[in-house]
Amino acid sequence: MMSNLQEWPEPIVRVQSLSESGQHVIPSRYVKPPTERPSKNSDFSDANIPIIDISGFYGDDDNLRLNTLNKISMACREWGFFQVVNHGVSHDLMDRAREAWRQFFHLPLELKQVYANSPKTYEGYGSRLGVDKGAILDWSDYYFLHYLPSNLKNYNKWPGQPDYCRCREVIDEYGKELVRLAGRLMKILSLNLGLGEDCLQNAFGGEHFGACLRVNFYPKCPQPDLTLGLSSHSDPGGMTLLLPDDQVAGLQVRKGDNWITVKPAKHAFIVNIGDQIQVLSNANYKSVEHRVIVNSDMERVSLAFFYNPKSDIPIEPVKELVTPDKPSLYPPMTFDEYRLFIRLRGPKGKSQVESLKSPR
Ligand SMILES: O=C(O)CCC(=O)C(=O)O
């Protein structure tokens, strides 16, 4: 299987170059089948994912603390997504991180090409997920890098040029803050599942958890109704903290048969449950499908920080959540094995975690 992951099956085309070419028609490689196009069940109502102030969890007021836990619990069960505000991460750092990456994507192509990625590790500057030859592609470029564990962290694979982008510095600072926030959210999720506060973190391998960053760049698109910036998928990892663009909406979350467009709150992080927490929670929490739409007027930048289990330990439902009434739904699998699926096949809804279910 690994041999399929050595090289891309076709020459890579940067979506940003297509966008900048000024063509009014997108290449057929980016045209989605009618059922996957954005107009299909997109919801233009006022619905939004919950916005939760987590500072209430850390104060002296027991009621407020309980209330905050409950709000997060409801959000995890009803949406699999929520926005956190008053999360303790410096707003200035959030803005600097997004802007550093925006500058990176605006560098001349030759400078970015130095970091071109391959499907072997996906680290670096990329323009597709999955290695199926002839696949319909998404309207985005991205940059993927490992932040933890430290043996995978490799500054040579982070953008270092030119200096004024300051990507390396800012990622280090940003990563540190996001690891702290994710650790706090892990405790909250654990408590809400009726577990000891360290249970989920321990199942992630304690201090040996992993973390990586994918920065998405969605260039302007002349025919946004025909394509997607990112196809529907659930996140393969543990938990995602997304810093969306502050100017442009684009993320849509599945709610039943509809797609709800997230309206980002100022300086909020969008938090969502990934497949590994679905598995550990024995499906008490579900990772929810999401996708990204693009538009013809504005580019969009987002930073997805993935907080993951140690990659070589078996992940299976935690014992306390397996009962005679609710037997284990998933056999053990390491995250290394699990993420091969998306690396080979690209984003494909929830097909992977569904296919994992133990026969019963
Ligand atoms: O750009 C976004 O808003 C979402 C990105 C996303 O879903 C991802 O990177 O997995």
C-alpha cells in the first residue's frame, strides 16, 4: 500500500495559478457531480453552530461552570462543532498567524515550489489530497506540517523564506498556545462523557500525543457553483481547532440533510470532533461531515490545527463506555493505519469511520 504513496499520479497544478490566469471557466477536473455542488441543500437561514464562552468553566461560580459544561455537551451531541470564545489564546497571535500564512501564499510560485509536498508524508505545499488518478479535485492549495511529536517536527519542512513572513516563529508560538487550549478542551470532553478528566488524554498516549497544522488557501473561483474548496469529509484525527478567515465565510457543516454555513464569531476558534474521538467515545460523540464553498470575489485562508492521538497506539472505545447495552462499535486501530485511507483516497464524507464498524 505504501508504494502508492510515493508520488502524485499526475503533475500538480496550483489552483492559485488557475485562479490568477483569468480564465472564466474552470477545468473539468474541478467540476463536481451535480449532487455534490454547493447549491445542493445549502442552508441560507440564520442557523449557526453554538458559540460558547469557556471562561465560565474556570471561574468560581459552580452554576456557571456546570452551565458551560452542559453547553459544550449539547454542542458535541447536536452538532459535533462549536465556536469557543474567551479561550485564552491571544487575539493578536491569531491575527498574526493568519496574516503570516496569507503572505506565504502570496509569494511568487517559485519560492513556494521549494516546499512542494509528496503523498508520502504530505508535509509542505500541496494542491490535492488522495492519489486516485483522474480524481475530481478541490479548489484549494494548502500547506501541511507536523508540530508534534518533536521527532517529526522539522523546520526544514516549514516555510523559512523569506524572513518577513515569519511563519516559523509564529507557528511555534501558535502551536504552543493551541496545544494548551486543546488540552483544556480534552478534559472538558472527558468529563462530559462521564469519564475522569484525563481519560481521553491518556487514551491519546498522554504527553505523547501528536499535532499538525493544515493551512488552507482557497483562491477566487470564476465558477463557484460548480465546485468545492474542500469536499465533504470528517476529520480523521482527534479534535480540530480551526481559525477561519476573518473576512470570508465558507465552512459548511452537515446538519441532517442540510449544509449550514458557519458564521464565524470574532476571534473564535471553531472546534470539532474528529473520528478518533468518535471511536474512543464509542460513538457517543460523532465526528461530523463538513465541506468548504468558494466564491468569485474573495480568496479565503483558514488554519486547521489537528490534535491527534500518538500515532502507533491502538485506538478503541474506552472501557467505561462499552456496556452490554452498548458493545464496542470499533475494533482497535492505530492512527497511522487510519490516516492512510484519506491519504490515498482523499476526502470522502464519513465513509471511513462508518466502514470500520465491528460486524455485530
Ligand atoms: O477551511 C475551512 O473552513 C475548513 C477546513 C477543513 O475542514 C480542514 O482543513 O479539514
